[in-house]
Amino acid sequence: MPTNNLSSIQHRITQYETKYQREPGSVQLLVASKNQTIEKITALYQAGQKKFGESYLQEALPKIASLPDIEWHFIGPIQANKTRKIAEHFSWVHSISSEKIAKRLNDQRPDHFPPLNICIEVNISEETTKSGILAADVLSLAELCSNLPRLTLRGLMAIPMHKQTFAEQQQEFHKLRLLFDALKEKGLSLDTLSMGMSNDMEAAIAEGSTLIRIGTAFFGQREKNSLTP
């Protein structure tokens, strides 16, 4: 069961916080639960894990209905026709990459809900196959998002190009950290660097990640199931 790995991963996070002189508890764990069953998610939730990330809206909605007390994060690409349901059912969105999507989420966030927490997704390695915006375009989108009343811009997210060595991984994450710091120097109030996964979490924490997304280390390599649209 994935619960067997929870304490191990939390221990690794604590070790890396100490190793890289990070504040204790400054790195949060987000379980990437795409293609996983409600039963597995429930077991992790009951073991103390509170944050879960989903990439497919159609798959996520029944999970959210079954487990409404979880802090649900949307971490996948966003289609314009899915923004209303995302705005209505999630606490966080990590994959904002256009003004159009940001405005739609703002307009469709229910008035009686708290503002939707968002991160801008940056294509930090400039890969043609990856979603996200280029670093040069981040400031204008960040300024727009920070002025939308039903959104709260929390920070940046990136999934860099896969690298084998720690030094190479750290170099990619350093690019996002510099961009994050530059936005803060412009006066934007940011607190979230969403970067790092199962195979590169140490390098991400070394470079200032505040939230890592872990799926494989809990569940193994993903296999599609009947929940996947």
C-alpha cells in the first residue's frame, strides 16, 4: 500500500530541509494521485496526507465528491471548456499559462468561495513538447493574475527537462528560483515554488522548492485504469 512510503518520503523531506538549511516544515508534500483509486487516496488521507493533485478533471470529480475534506490541487493542462468545473471544485491550480485561462477561472470562481490559489506554469527548459509559458512572458501574466480578485497568485510551477545528475537538475531548478526572486523584487507577494518530483526532489529542495509533487514513489509507475477519461 502507498501508506508504507508516506513516513519514508516525509523523512527524506526533513533530511533535505536540514541538509540545505531550509526552515523545518517549509517544504510541503503534494501527492500526485492521477490514475489512482479512491481507496488508495483514502488510505493516504487517513494516514495524515492532506494535499492531493489531479491532472484530469473527469477523473478528479468523483474523488473530490467522495473526499471533500482533502485540499485538492489541479496540476494538469487546462482546456478552456473545463475552467468552470476547476474553479468550482479545486483549492489550487498549478498550471496557469495564459491570460485567457486566468480570466476564465477568475470569472467562474463562486463568489462565496475563498479566492482560488494559483501558480503560473513556466516552461523553464523551453521544451517544444511541454506546456507552460516562457520565462520572458511570466511578468506580464503574473501582474494580470495578481489583479484578478477571485484569484490569489501564490507562485510558480515547473517540470524541467529530465536530467540524470544532481548538478544538472539543480541548474534547471535554479532558473525557476531566479525568476521567482525577480518577481518578488518587482513587488509581487509570492510564497510558493511548486517544483520537484520523485526523481529530483533533493535538487528541488536545495533550490528552494516549497511544494514537491510525488506520485511514482508512492504508487510505482502509473498504469491507466477505468477512471482515466
